[in-house]
Amino acid sequence: MKKTIQSIICLVMFCNLAFAQSNHDKLQWWKEARFGLFLHWGLYSIGEWNGKPQKGNEHFMFAERIPLKTYAAIGESFNPVKFNAEEWVKYAKAAGMKYIVITAKHHDGFAMFNSPSDTFNIVKATPFHHDPMKDLALACKKYGLKMCFYYSLGRDWASPDATWAHEGSKSGNTWDFPDEKVKDYNKYIENKVKPQLRELLTQYGPIGVIWFDTPEGTTPAQSESLRKLILSLQPNCIVNSRVGNGFGDYAVSEQKILAGAELKPWESCITMSGKWGFSKFDKAWKSPELLVRNLVEIVCKGGNLLLNIGPNSLGEFPDQSIQNLSAIGHWMKLNGEAIYGTKPWSSLNEYALNATDNHKDVMGKSGNDFTSKKISPDLYFNQKGNHIYVFARSWTATEIVSETLGQIKNIKDITLPGSKEKVKWEMKADRLIISLPEQAIPEIPVYVFKISTR
């Protein structure tokens, strides 16, 4: 009996170890990628409501309590004739991004894909009559990016069974379906969520991530069943933490960057402008310098940056987003080796300010963006193999003097990726002094130095 119990314990330990190893293996591409494109695109991408800014932007159906019938009528003129999947994917690839996450179904319940299980979709309910996700999946395959789907879980304002999860929740539609007593959330899960997940995982080839949002009132049993369904269809598909109840593969930080380094897998999703979805009134565009600063900080802390753009209802990227992607791409072409496949170093930064700013005073257009807008000189560090990378963000001095780097006693060489100019450096009084090459200030003033150790 004792041997039997020991055998069972060993078997359980072996299975847990095998699961952990399997989970680690399927996350490997994602952890090495470090940089992805987030796309919020749907009926809300009309960018206005009655000639005015939409209250709540992509949430405006909820914020303005628009009846489902009225909201669905938007689809009658939703015709993204300028949508070009290859163009979108090439923008992302040129920017150095490795995966794309797009809103297959947002909180409004409208499917931006061919969904045989629900006619409230772009193929059936718009004059476009075409499945853009099919085009995107093919373009991602062609250009070597991972195709991933966002899916709103607990919030669905088109479903009569999505319940009001708790006070302050935005999960259910109470203006069209006011009687909470007749709603059955499990019916919503079984009759809408699972059929649509099955469609997303069987119609478009390999999917990198199912990116859930707003688990709201989802129970542990429901979260577990969703994960099992996904893995039964695509065992290598990653599931983010918003499947709920601890059944995800990695954590999500929305419009925030973690305070310190974190070795467990995590991702920060951040808007490029002031809104998630397209708005004709959105002028709060972040500069390429600020966005690269965000990327560097997140990666040095062990995370991925999922950078969001809201295409318009015609299927176009806003001009400013294209310009930003191009500038970031030029920087990544020179410095991508310091981003991909790296991990936190023993020290995170130097000269970095701990104070946080008031985002409303700086940007003025976004209600939930808690990323710093300060631009000041500082140093961030990460590593890969025998190399330590030094990011001199917004650096204006002619040299770097670092006590942190002065602790390294086995430096072999220091180079500037993308430059043939020799980097001058010396150790002096336990400080590493690096002279910046005499060259023009780059388009994005974030220098990267590669320290090779013996």
C-alpha cells in the first residue's frame, strides 16, 4: 500500500513537471518576441456618435445606453473597403513586432469574423460581406507573425444572457434586457462563447494566443472548461490571465508598467494614442521616443509590450500611427537584438526617477492611462547570454558614468549595435565611463550599448 501511494505521488509530480515543461515550451516564442501589435477594431470604429466624441470610446454602446437595434444599424453602413491585411501586417513587421492581437469580439458582442453560430457578425450584418480575419491570418503566415485573437469574455452587450456580474460592472445589457432573474450566464458561455472560440480556433490555422478580456462573473469551473476547450483544439495556443481564476499562462498589466522586474511571464498593453478604438477627436498621440522608452522599460523588467492602434471604419490605420510605427521600426532595425530574447539583469536601472506624474495633466485625453509621460535621461539594463545591454534613454550628455556598471570586472568589449564606430570606455574609481560616439543624434534618442563579458 505504501509503495502504491509513493508511486501515485511520483506520478503526480512527474505529470506536474511535464505540464510545466510543456507550458514553458509553448511560451518560448512569446517570451522571445517581446513586442506585439494590439488592434481594437469594430463597429465602434466609426469614431464619433451624432457628430460628437463617443462617451467611453469603444464602450459607447454601454456608456450611452444605445439600444441593440440602434447599435446594430451601424453595421448597415460599416464597409471597410480600404482594409488591406498585407499592409497592416507589413506595418507591424517593419516596426519589429512579432505577433498581432485583434479584437475578434469586443464588449458590444459583434463578431469581426465569420461566425456561423451567431449572425451578429461582419460577414452577415454589414455590406462588407467578407471575413477580414481570414485575410489577416494568411498575411501573418506569409510574413512570419503570430496571429492572435482578443475575445471579450464576461462582457457582451448583445447577449440576453450576459449577466450583471457585480456593482460597477459593465458585463450585461440592462437597457435591452433588464430582467436579471431570467439571465443564465452559463447559457451564454455554452451557446455563444464556446462555439465562437471553436470557430476562431478551427477556421484560421494556428493561433498564437487567445487574449481574453473582462472575466467578470466567470466561475473557476467555466474558466477551466474554456482552457480545456482551447487546448483540445490547439494544444500550443497560449491563454492570457483574463480567462480568469488563475487558468491563464501569463499576466496582463493594462495601461501600466510594473514597478520592478518580474521573471514570471507578463505583458503590458498600452495605447499609442489616448484611446483604444479609433476616434476622430483623439489628438493625444505619444511620440516615438516615449513609446520606445516604454518598450525598453517593459522589456528590461521582463515583460512584453502589446502596443495598441485603433483602425478606422474604412480599415485604415491613422496617419500618426503609421509614422510612429515607421520611426520605431528604424530604431528596432538597429537595436532589436537588445529586445528579442532578453531577460532582466541583476540591476534594473540607474538615474531613473521614482516619482510618477499625473497622466491627466500630460495627455489629457485618456481616462485609464497610467504610464509615465516623463522624458528624462536614465539608464536601463538587461541581458542575453554573455552580453549586458545598456539603454541610455533620452541621453543628452557626451558620456555615461555608471556606478552600477562599474561593478562588472570582466568586460571584454563595448559596442554600439548598428554602428561601426569604436566605442571608447574606461574604468575609473569603480565607475564605468562610456563616451558616446560623435554622430548625429538618432531619430529616437535612445542609445543601446552592448557589453560583452569574458
